[in-house]
Amino acid sequence: MHYEESEQFYSDLYDELFPILRSITGPGLRQSYDIFGRYMPLERLSIPTGTALFDWQVPQEWHCDEAYLVGPDGERIADIKRLNLDVVNYSEPVDKILTLEELQPHLYSLPELPEAVPYVTSYYKKRWGFCLSQTRRDELKAGQYRAVIKSKFVDGHLDIEHTLLAGQSKQEVLLSSYLCHPSMANNELSGPLVLLGLYHRIKQWPKRRYSYRFALHPETIGSLGMLHVMQNHFRQNLVSGLVLNCLGGSPRELVFKHSRNDNGLLDKLLYHLSEEGYGHSNIPFTPLSGSDERQYNAPGFQFPVCCVSRSFHTGYKEYHTSLDDKEYMGIKPLLDSIDKLEKIFLAFEQSARFENTHPYGEPNLGSRDLYPTLSFFSEERTRQLDELNHIKMLLCYSDGEHDTIDIARKYNQSVTEFANAISKLEGHALLKMLSPNREE
């Protein structure tokens, strides 16, 4: 199967990924990476078990071949071969006979969603358990139950995958999503699938001002691993970042959670585009919920990484349950998310701080064929005058202090309207792009 941006392609790819038993480490995670690796050139970073990641430590890999719960009548009440949410993720091995009373502390269900099987993990404390619907749990009868979990913990690696689309500048945008949950749709697969689509959209651009790094890793421990390996690189090059999370479902608009300091270039652009009618919502940073943006925005880093979602920030009852399925997520919302995010980053490409290289008086535009030569009124003449105005605005305010968003706002225009003028001025070496930290 070759990459193509179609509902059928994404539907088939989803179907291949959904049944895999993933966790924050182990074979299911690597199998999922390998599938994405068919469609984008991923490079693997492997951090050995036991490595200190700031205040955390890379855990042992979890391998689980079989897990089931047999009732008094011989029926399998839970079985990961049927649904891999049925076992508590990272369960320790067990094979024992228990009474129903002894079993109950090892069972997890949701009374408020009686038909849903919950997603439960215990990454950093050894325990075992099974998940089932409240309806099924209420039907359990007294008797002898056999709990079997054939799992093991082995020294291995924390695996992270990434790839870079290089641009004209080393200034970098990080686009990341997590890939560590088992069979859930919106919460698990929507982000990586949209990331794949964005990779191919941005790859097709005729040129890129910025470089774009795409990363897949397990949530939390993966972003900490990424920071462990690349923090110095990010300090020198990271302009902005965006974590992709829960991009399917019924909500129509994207919701952007801003960075901790709310002062990154993407933060600024998102407010500007809202003013220009792009139809997304902006919410402030909070450490109380969210995803990997919490690690990137930690006080020791304070990287300007935002998070985008359709449904996570507003909440949805299917979250972290078996109800988070393909029907809930949908494929069309993923394609729509790709469209909307590409438009954001096309605008981002025009967002930069420039320096006028000929600041002593106005440059001679006529000698560079940047000044209209015919006074006859026409639509083409109007277009040329609009472009000339943009050129004059840029030359006047590209002083190392104002960025293009500042200039656009000053004249009640969208930064996207400056694209042609920026391109022509750069082509004539009249503008020099500066880095956000003011280091040339």
C-alpha cells in the first residue's frame, strides 16, 4: 500500500494499527512505528532501560503474549485476543485461582458508562488486573475464577521515532504525537495519522522557510526522552512546537492550548489568525491536563510548544474507553484536521522577523522591477499597487524589532497577504530573516 491522501487509505491504515497491543515500550510500539515507517522516513532513537531522564527513569519493556480471565462455567470473561483493553496495561504475570471476592480488587469498570471497557495502566507500580464493562461485572457469579496473564518485564529500550524536513533556515518547528495506547481511536491514532498527513503536505511545498521535525513517541516518558537527547538542539533551534492530540470526533473546530509563557511565534500567529476568521479557539496553558506539551513547557525548558485538539480540551465521554472507536473518531475529521493545520503552517511560513538590508532611505525599487511601470487602471494594476504597499510596509518596519505579524496587524491585514512581497524582497536580498531570539 502506497501513501495517498484518501479516506480509503487512512481507513485501511487505521484498521491495521488499531488491534496492536501497544504500551510505552515493547514490541507493539515498535510494530506500530514500523507501519508508519513505510510512509515516512523515520529515524529511531533508543534509550536503554534504567537511563535517568531527569527525575524519571526508562522502565523495563513490557511484553504480554496472553491475558484472560475464566469464569466458573469456563467462559472467558476477559481476553486480550478479543480486546486488548481487557488487561491492565503493564500488568505483572499471574496464574491463579481466586474467588469472586478475591478477584474484585483486580477488576476495573465504569458505573457511569456501563457498556464501556475502561483503559487502565500501571506503568510504575507492579500490579495486575482486568478491565470489563460494568454490565458484565454485575453479571459475575460466585465461584472459582482463573486469572492468567503471561507477561514479562525485560531490559530493553525506550524507542522514539522522528524525521526532519529541512528548510531554508535551521529554525525548527516540532510536530509530535504519542503512540503508546492500545485499541483506542481518537485518543491514540488520530494524532499520528494527522501527523503523517501533515508530513506529506509540508514535504510537497515548493520551499520551506522553517525546518519541520516530526516525532512519534510514547506519552510523557517519550517526550522526556526526546528532551534528554535533544534539549541543547532545541534550545538553539526550536521556534515553536505543536502536540497533536484527539483530532477526530464530532467537534468541528480546532482548539489550541497555548504554551506556558504564551510568547512563541506560533502563539502569536494563532491569536492573529483568530482575528482573521480562521475559526479556531485559543485556550491558555494549564499543567492540570493535556499531553506532552506539559514536559516541553516545564520551567527548566519553557519551550514554546502548544497542543491542538478537536475534542480533548472540551472533553468527551468515550475518552480512555472502548467506546473511543473508529465510528466515534471518523476518518473525514482527520482529513479536515490536516487541511486546517496545513493552512496554519502556511501562514507560519510568512511569520518571521526580518531586517531591512538597505535601511538608509527607501531602496530603489524601480531598478529591481519592484515598482509598477504603467499607470493605466486595471485589475493587474490594483494587484501591483497592493503588492507595492506590502513591500513598503515590510521595508519600513523590518527593523529587527517588528515581525511580520506585527506589521500585518498595524495595517489590519492578514500576514498571509504578505507572502509575495516577502518572497520578492528576499529574492532581491532586501530582507534578511532573523532568529526569534535576536541572534542573527
